[in-house]
Amino acid sequence: MPRLPQTDPGITPEPIRPGIDVVINRENFRHTGDPSMPLLWYLRDVLRLTGCKYGCDDATCGACSVLVDGKLARACELPMQKLQGHRITTVEGLAQADGSLHPLQQAWIDEDAILCGYCQPGMLIAAVDLLARKPDPSDDDIDGIKNLCRCGSYPRVRAAIQRAAAKMKGAPK
Amino acid sequence: MSGAHDASRRRFLKVLGSATGALIVGMQLPARADTADELLGDVVLRLNPCVRIEPDGTVVIGARDPEVGQGIRTAQARIIAEELDADWPRVIVLPMDLGAEDGDGGPSWTLGHQEARGSTGVPAAWSDLRTVGASARELLVRAAAQRWGADASTLRTQLGKVIARDGRTLDYGELAAEASALPPPNVAPAVKSPDAFRLIGQDAGDVDARDIVTGRQLHAIDQWRGGALIAVIARCPYPGGTLGNLHASAARALKGVEQILTIPKPDPSIPLGTRPLAAGVAVLANDTWTALRARELCRSNGHPVPWCKVTTRSLPRSMHASSRRRPWPCAMMAITIMRANWRIARCRRAIR
Ligand code: FES
Ligand code: FES
């Protein structure tokens, strides 16, 4: 039977800090700070996952879009205390672990849908959510994405979503 | 091997070869007296702007201006690549060091302007970048002419290759070492006419596209240096207003708040640009959330000023009132506005 390593009596292990456990992009994290801190600032300031952008801070622009348990949410209005045990996906978690891109990310590059790129992480997350609900979206469905783009990338974003949808239809699930 | 020629009164074209056989062409400010040896160490980062052609044909372009989401890394690199006739998929863009040092009366640039402001990035770099690209191309063509014993004027370039009339080709990479040994052009080589552009103004892809779609691109707000605090500002909402008495004890008591500073009412004798916009308070904290919460807790009995009555509605009203009192200056203003509108309309027609 394997023996457990002896604990050195000279070292007192640090007490386990209470906090809010979340899974972000398939990794476990515990938030030990202010429970009212919105997910947006936990991602950006604590984890330095700056793909989640700060746009308006009042749930209007969608730059901070994330998926919580696969559903679209705005990180700027989600306090950490509501997230115990939830699974969160940010734009950093869309690609595979080996670096291969999500079909939407690839379509974004192929359609050159990027201008300054500030709104694009949020757009991508909103598009993932849309295609999960409607694998074959009409242009109207796409226009239902209310994320704001100051650069006006909407026509190419639409084309990129259509391209990815076509690609994903053919792909095995 | 190195050489320099005076591209203008203020800038020099530099041509260097690296020990690994790369060709390096860049612009250098005469203020920097680097010898070729000094430059060879981290040459890509010290020449400005510059292009480096590796023996394997990879083209490395040093991006001079800071990228904060405006796409300048793509725009400036494409200008060099265009004149060079580079093969865009084989272009790598690296950020260059920031060259700023203390000069008399403020910081001065050592690598030329490296700023992101006022839509000046491309216009300021335009002719330098084109000269650098075109000079590198000319050197490569001359190297190919030497190799083939051909007349340089019979050769053309396309997608990172020199092509002879009879169809023979040589990759830029194969010519880099020889090109770096040639004397730099005496006069700035001719640049392309716009209708020959293949990259400028065309869809050629953003060099940061992958970083953007994976969330790794750092915009200005995403920059963070170890230990930096986050500052948020609350400004007095009235132009010319003052802060009054600041009550910030509740904000100070918040865990993570490091400092609370007051910003004085703008002093008109301070030049614009360094002058604060309005009286206010700045909260410095360890994270944004704490800073924002602390800002909410700051209270002040700011003094409203006469301006605080001015609204979008009140402005036309007061204009009408004063036009009755002082018709002449108002008529002048109306003429100015009419002329401006007419010019705008003319520009619109020209664009269409
Ligand atoms: S920052 Fe969250 S919606 Fe704008
Ligand atoms: S690409 Fe700039 S805000 Fe959308």
C-alpha cells in the first residue's frame, strides 16, 4: 500500500481560504476577494483574462459577453457570489487545447471581420451562443445579436457567422 | 557590411548584413551615432523603420508605432511589404522597442515618433516606409542581376522572388546575404504608382487577427505592468466648477484603496494637453472594482458655476436673444456657418 508523505511538523499548512469556486475555460479557480465583484473584473484584474472587454459597465454593449453553463451572459452585471459552481467560457476558452481554432474564430479570420477588435471577443461569444440555439441562422437571427461595434464590422461579422454555420453543419458532432 | 545614404536632410537609409546572412534595411535618425557593430546586436529593434530579410525568405518587419487596436502594425508593415513586393504570408511583424529618452525640455524620441494619436501614424511614416521597402527591393534586384550577369532593368519582382525575362527565379532569401554587401542606392528608388498596389488598400488580412479572435490582443486598457494600480476619476460635472469639500473617508477605508488625490480646477495658464480637463478626484486602487466602488463613496459639495445652467436647449434660445441685441456679429456667424455647410456638401459630392 502506498504510504502518504509525512507532513513536516515544522510547517503549518496554510488554512484553506474560503471563497467562490468557479470553472473558467475548463480550469478550476477560487475567488477569495469581494463576493460582489463582477465576473468582468475577476476575469480582467485577477486572472488577467483580458479577452473579456470592458465597454459600458451597464449591460448594453456586449463587449464583456461570456457563456455561463453554455448560456450567454454579460460579465459586467454578474457578481461572483452568484457563480459558485458554475462553468464559464470566455473567448480565451473557445479554441481547443492544442490551439486549433473554433470554426467561428477561423471564419472571422477568413472573412477579415476584424477592425480594432475590441468588440470581437464579445461578438464571438454571442455568435457561439446563437449557433448553439440556431445552427442555421437567417440574417435576421444574426441581427438579433445586439452587441455594439464602434468600428461597424457588422456586415463582415454576419458573413463570418454564415460561413461558420455552413462549415459546422457539415462537421460531425 | 554596412552603408548609409542620406534619404533626406534628417534621415539616413542604412543597409546592413547580419552574421546569419540576413539583409537589413532601415531608416536611421542622424541623432543616433550607432556604429554598424553596435547596431548589429539588436538591429531589428534599433533601426526605424526597418525590414529584415532572412536567408529562408522570411521577411521580418519592425512595427514602429504602438498597437492599441488601431491596426497600425498591419498598416505600416503592409507599406514596406508593398514596396518590397514581399509575399505577405511570409511576413512577420515584431514590435520595436520604444525609443524615448530625456531630452532638454521633456522626453525626446530616438527612433522617430512612436505615438498612437490623431490619425498620424500612417501619414508620418508613409514615405519612410516606402523608401525602405523600395530600397530593399532594389538591392535584391541588383544582387540577382549580379548573380545572373543580367541587366537589372530587365528583372521584375513578385511575391518575394526576383524573376528574369526567361522565367528564372530567385527567392529573396537566397539573395539576402549578397544584397547586404552592395552599396545602398544613391538616390531614393522609385516607388510604385497606386494602381499597382497589391497590399495597400486590399484585403490582405490583419497580422493580429489570430490574437484578436483568441482574446490575446492587448488593447490600451489591457496593458498592465507588474504592481501598477488602477486609477479612476470623477470629474466635476460643471465646466469650470470646483470640487468643494471632499468627503472621502468611507472610500479611504475600503480595502484595496491606495490613494485618493484631488485634481485642481484647470489653470488656463497651463498649456492644453497637460491642463486637467476639470476639477475632480482620482481614486487609486489595487483593482478596478475597488476603485469604482471607492469612487461611488466619494462625496463633495462641488460648487456649481454659471455654466451649469447651459443646456442644449438653452443655447439656441440665448443665441436668438443675443441676435436681437447684436445683429451684426450674428449675421457674420450665420454667413460662416452657411459657407461651412456649402464646403461640406461639396466634399460629400466629391466623395460620391
Ligand atoms: S461592459 Fe458588459 S455589456 Fe458593456
Ligand atoms: S471591431 Fe472595433 S469595436 Fe468592433
